[in-house]
Amino acid sequence: MTALRSALFAILAVLWTLVLGIAYLPLLVLPRRAMQRLAAFWCRGLIALARLCCGLRWRLEGAEYLPQGAAIIVSKHQSAWETLAFHLLFKDPVYVLKRELLALPLVGWYLRKTGNIAIDRAAGASALRRMLPAAQAALAHGSQLIVFPEGTRTLPGSRRRYQPGIAALYERAGAVPVVPVAVNSGLFWGRRKFLKYPGLITLQVLPPMPSGLSRAAFLAELEQRIETATDRLCTDAEPPSGSGPLHG
């Protein structure tokens, strides 16, 4: 049954993406913020399909820590799911993403139009130097900069080294809050996995990081907060009802 439901989701998700991707083509002339609202509609549709086809619901913890304006959101990355969910939580999310995604048909055009920041992960320090001005420009426009500090998706229970680029962003953040996020989406929607399992994804927004930390102290504290919260969410895959708002 899981395989059939996952196959139905895959088919409908492709159709949804093709229909909107083609319908949106004349709208590429619109301002970037307008295209962000259209992107959010696409993301809502995919999350609704995941719920209807696969029984995949979600909930939010720590809503009181959601920033209203410019912010740096530093999130655990286990699944494609959270890349959709941030469009539901923020008005103007701008992702730091790998350059290869811009080459995707249709989707890549919209990723570029909505102002996402593409980096060449093989370029090392030069990629960081190019990323910082673009990130600061996005923050100056009031956007929410979405950063996955490990640079790629990880399996539940695993972790990778946090990239130093996030510490450079933190040093230049000024009054912009740096907000950690934990998630357990990989339990239900795995990395490069076809099967989507029914259940309740929890996304937890954590308190903003304190200012004035050294690079080393910031990275250590950031990793401790995100990984501790993520481990808890993965251990308690179905949180007790009533402990947070349900979505879907």
C-alpha cells in the first residue's frame, strides 16, 4: 500500500509541477516577490498531495520564535520536505543552494527568478566570498535566508560537519536574528527515497542564537542546539497530541 500511495504522489507531484511550471511561464516577467507567492502556492500543493496520498501530516513547535522580518534560518536538512515547508512559514524565503539545481528544467528557472543564492560546493573559499554579498543583499531586502549548515541532506541519527560559511554569515548578521531549526522529516520522506511513509513530521523553531560569540563558540552552540533537538524529534516520532499545533 505504501508503494502504491507513494507512486500516486509521485505522479500527481510531477503533473502539478508541469501544469504550474508551464502556466507560470508568462508570469516570469513579474517582480520577484510576486513569484515568491506563486512558489508558495506550488509548495502548498505538494504538501497537500503528500498528506492526501501518503498520510504525511506535519506540526510546528516554537512558533513564537518565528522571525517576522529579515533573518538567517539555519536548519537541519533531512528531506526535500522542509524546502517546501519554509515557503509556508515565511513570506520571502531565499535559499542558499547548490548550483546544479539551477539547471533543472522549469524548476531551475523559478529558483533563479525568486532570488535563491546558488553556490559551487567544489569552489571552497571563493564560493563563500561570492555568497556573502548576495546573502547580505537578501537580508537588506527583508528576506529570510535559509541555510542548511551541513550542505546536504543527512539520514536521521547522522550528522556532517557544519560548514564555516554559516559562521561568516553570523559575524555579519548584525541585528538580524540567527534562528536554528530542527526537523525529523527524514523518518517519513527519506533522502533520494521513493517511498513516503505516513506519520507526523515535526519542525521545531529554536530560540535565536546569542550575539557576540566567537566563530568556534557559535558553531559549537549551533550544532549542539540543532542536533540535540533533532535527536529528540527523531526519537519521539509521534509527539503527544495537544503539545503543538497540527497542520494538515
